[in-house]
Amino acid sequence: STLAERLQTLPKVELHNHLEGGAMYPDLALRLAARNGITLPFHDAESAAAYYRFSSLDQFIDILRTTVATLNTAEDYADAVERQGIEARRQNIRYHELFVTYGLVSRRGVPWEAVVEGLIEGRRRNAERHGVDTAFIIDLDRTLPGDAALAHVELALAARERAGIVGLGLDCQEAGYPAGRLKHCFAAAAEAGLPLTAHAGEDGGAASIWDALDCGVARIDHGVQAVEDPSLLAVLAEREILLTVCPLSNVALQVFPSLADHTLPQLLAAGIPLCLNSDDPPMFDSDLLTECEAVEAQFGLGEALLVELLRNAVAHSFQPAPARTQLL
Ligand code: ES4
Ligand code: ZN
């Protein structure tokens, strides 16, 4: 068998996918747009591919804020969750943690109850129809005012058990919005025993990662700019902070000019635990298997190391310890 076949067969876990961007497959986005009476800036797979071309993280988030207008009802959210369950099943991903950024839709007045109902229904469908265990991490939109962000944490905590919420995170525009602005939100979640993560060091540099660590995170999403600061690399290794690295996303958003310029080899050499992820697969023309194959073609890590990276995702999932050991 080939390496690609063996990676396909291996039961896997993925920890860094976004519910919203991860659901924007052109066919699904167009169906959601039609039933919500919304016009998207594309009309088929080909024009979507032309629209899904990005120059930076900030410009990507602007486009995401446009496409996410398709998500309004519990049924929309359920369909978005289920689509990712179907894509997971296809790759033999048995468990995944999906980021849900309520801040992307709360300004438009989408009720939190509709979101929660959709998460519950989508999660039920994934378990029953697709054999995929779906959990959610509520991500705060970094650009939210501090009081609105805290309200989102309180909503997440109240829905935690019934909606399968296992963590709190942070995403959207990084530059100009240091994590410390929302430190009170992380403190409230930690107080309630919710594990923490944050997107950092995607385009905000090493300082942004230090700032996230200061908020008490156990993982960093991306973190690829940690190489700017050797003392930061040492701290990440020493504390065994998992980096959820998304190589093809970084290339798509021009964080690196090409995959050859990616810092993954330096992060590995520093002894930091990391895993591979696909971020927003339909918008970056990727999925977990494609990420693995691209990394292998570029860096030749070898099968044993690739499998170790896939196992890191199991060990660092936000499931409680007894459940975590039984994920695969
Ligand atoms: C995101 Cl910072 C970031 N990267 C990729 N996808 C996202 N969705 C929301 N924030
Ligand atoms: Zn992300």
C-alpha cells in the first residue's frame, strides 16, 4: 500500500477546523444562500474558486464575514456541522473539534439559541449517520468589545453540557487586537474549568503568542511565528503547548510565500508538540490528508513522524482524560 492509503486508513483526530469557513463548500454555501435570500459573490464552483483567493489574514476574514451571512438558522448550523462530519468520515477522522465563532453572526442578530440548537442537531447527525464524534470550541472574535466577549463566554458555559462544548478559543483579525484585551474572558472560562486555546502567531508575531500564553492557554492555534523568538520556542517546548499547525492555510493567506518557507521544520526541531490541520478546507482547497501529503512532499518527515503528529492531536484533545484515551 502507499503512504497516502495508509494515512487514509489510520483513524484520526483533527483539532483545528472552523464551523463557518469550513462549511463554505460552494454547493452548500449556495444552497444556504438561496434559502436565506442572500446573494453570494459567486454562482458555481469555478467562480467560488476565483473568489477564494486571498492576500492576507485580514482580507480573508473580510471575505469570511461576507460568506458567513449564509448562516442564520438552527437548520443552517446543523447542515454546516453535518457537512464537516461527512468530510471527516471520508478521511477516517473519528473525532474533531470545530471552532464556532458566534461573533461572526451575533452582530447580525442571529440568536444564540438557534446556534446551539444547530450544534446539537449537527452533532447528533454526525454521531448517528456518520460515526463521527463532534465537539465544539467557542472562539471569541478578537475584535469584539470586552463586555460582548464576556457575554459569549457566559452563553458558552451555560450550553456546555448539552452542546458538547469542550473549550474556549480566540480568532479573526489578529493584528491590532492583542489577546490580553480579553483576558477577563479567559479567566472566567478557566474558573469554570473550560480548557483554553487561541489563534496566535499567524500574523501577529511572537509577541501575540506570549500574550496568549499570559491568558492561560493550553494550546496555540497556528503559532508558526514563534520561531522569531528562541526563548518562546523553549517555553512552548518546556510547557508542552500543542501548536495546531495548518500549513496550506498559511500559504493560502500568504503568511509564507510558499510551503518551502514554512517554519514547521524549526518548530519540530525545537521539540514543540504539534499536529496538522486544515483550518477552513473548502476555502483553502485542502483537507487533513492533503495537508499530510503536502508536508511529506515538501519536507520528507517520514511516515513514523507523520503518524506521531497525528497522535499528538489525540493526546492534546480537549476531551477529559478518560475519554481522550478512547478516541481512536
Ligand atoms: C479564522 Cl484567524 C482565522 N483563521 C482561519 N479561519 C478563521 N475563521 C475565523 N477566524
Ligand atoms: Zn483557524
